[in-house]
Amino acid sequence: MVAKERFKKNLEILRQREENAKEIYLENIRLKNLLDFTRQSEYKLVAGRVIGRSPDNWSSIVIIDKGQNSQIKRGMVAITPLGLIGRVIEVTGSTAKIMLINDPNFSVSSIVQRSRQEGLVSGTLGGVLMMKYLPNEADIQVSDIVLTSGLTEMYPKGLPVGEVTEVGEEFSGLTRYALIKPAADLTNCEEVLVIIR
Amino acid sequence: MKKSVVFIFLVLASFLQVSILDYVKVFGVKPDFLLVGVFLVSIIFPQKEALILSASAGMLKDIFTPYSFGINTLLFAFFSLLIVRLGKEISLDSNPIRFIVLYIVSFCNTAAARFMFFFLGNTVPLHVFLRAAFLGSLYTALIALLVFKIIPLSEKTV
């Protein structure tokens, strides 16, 4: 009976260790990808871990565990290996707040990779972004890749923003819009890279 | 006993609000656990303690909110005072009344925060505000009903 109890306890401990090992393995893969990306990137990057998220319903921000001490300044651009994720809006010594690209106050000048059509991409607070003020004759279609155009000074040209999932006409009928699925995973991002140069 | 449970809830609510609540969003909104905490402390604690705890909860929320340090501290303290005063006028013992009061408080809190944001030059689109005000308040009030079942509230501890 005692042996059975001990066996159960050991089994539980082993299960817990297996879970921990799995978590460490997944973290290892993520960090390895980040490191590979950082080495290959033309920018000087600082990696930060996400330690908090926006507590309210009308902003989309994350807080990372790196700040001024790691040379991060307000206005710097945050990315993941998949693409643009946001920009730094507040910095303290050891933390920084990053406004994500789906925040309604976020907008960046972008370009469609295939047709070089320009437009302004803004956040909607949901899972998609919106490219607004497209002329009716704009050459844009579903599956097009959208990149930063470099016209918004702080964002380097060519950062992946997302992929077009829907193109529609504005209510007024004067312009069109495109819905874009962000390239970076905004909901589950655990680490971000801040471009410091 | 009750006081300590509410205090633990408040601390836990702060952690929940800035971490896993993002994964339980419904129609893009999440409940405001900290406001539920403010409601709880206002019912359970005497006025002075309720005010201090509510302002602390607001400060915790402000730390994680962009561009708005102080707004939630002020609003939470104000609404706490309002709930304490309301509790002296009407009975807040039944869950339907608590639900209605919390819905109204949450709605007013959202509206007041948007108003203040507007004057700080930080606009919130109307559709986002309406979603947060109507659905967010409903979600908060519904979650509060669950919390009231876990933490039974009967009379004020003095």
C-alpha cells in the first residue's frame, strides 16, 4: 500500500518534470529562432520578454522586461522574426511599453509587395488590420503581402506587416479598404525584438 | 477572514488583468476584474479602507495602461465612494441588484475614462468605445456574479 502511494507520488513528479522539460524545449526553440534572426538581421536588435499586457479594452499594448538600460528609447520599432509588431511608446529603466499594430491609435504607411500600391495600415483592436483610403482603381487582391513603405520615418522599409485577406469598398463608395492578417502573432507573442539601430 | 479573501482577490485580479485575460476575450472585450475588486472592497470594507484599496487597484491598472497615469486611480476611488454611499441608501444584498449596479458603474467608468482620454489627446474610436462600454460592462457584471458565489457577501465588516 505504501509502495503504491510512493509509486503514485513518483509518477506525479515525473509528469511534472516532463511538462517542465517540454516547456523548456519550446522556449529553447523560440529563443534559438530569435538568435538566428538577430544574427542574420541587418539591424541591431534587443530581445525582450513580454511580462504584461494591456488591462483595458481599448488599447493593445505589451510590456517587455527591457528598457532604457538596454538602450531602448521611445519611438523605436518592435518586430518578431515574422514581421512588424509595434512601436515603443513608454520606457522606464528596465521595462518598455509597446503599442501593438492592432491598437486603434497605431498606423503605418505601407505598400503592397506585388503592385507597389501604397496605403495607410491602422489597427482595429481585433485580429485584423485595415488598409484604408485605397483608390477604386488600386491594384490589390487577396493574398497580397503588405510591407512597410519607409514613408513613416521611424519604420524601416520592407518589414512584413501582413497578408491581405479581404478587399472591400468603403460605405461612401469613393475609396476601398483591405483587411490584413498581421504577419506576427499578436496574441501569443512571448518575446519581441526592438530595433535600436 | 472575508477581508483577507477580498484582499487576495484584488492582488490576483491585478495579475489576471494584465496576463491571461487576453486569452478569454469575447467579441474583443475582456472583463475588468479590478473593477469587480473595487465593488467588493466597497461593499465589505469601511469607507476609508475601501477608498485606499480602490485607489491602489486603480494605480495598479494605471501602471499597465498607456498615456494615462492617474486616471484609473481617480475613477476607481470615485466609484468606490459612490458604491459605499449607495450601499447606505439601498440594499446591495441581492445579486440582481449588484449586477445592475456593477453594470452601470462599469459603463460610467468606461465613459468617464474615454472622456478623459479625449482631453489628453488620445482618441478612442467610437465603435471600440461602444463595444467596451456595452459588452465589456456586461462581461464584467456577469463575471462578478461568479465572484459573488465564490466570495459570499452578506454584511459589512467594520
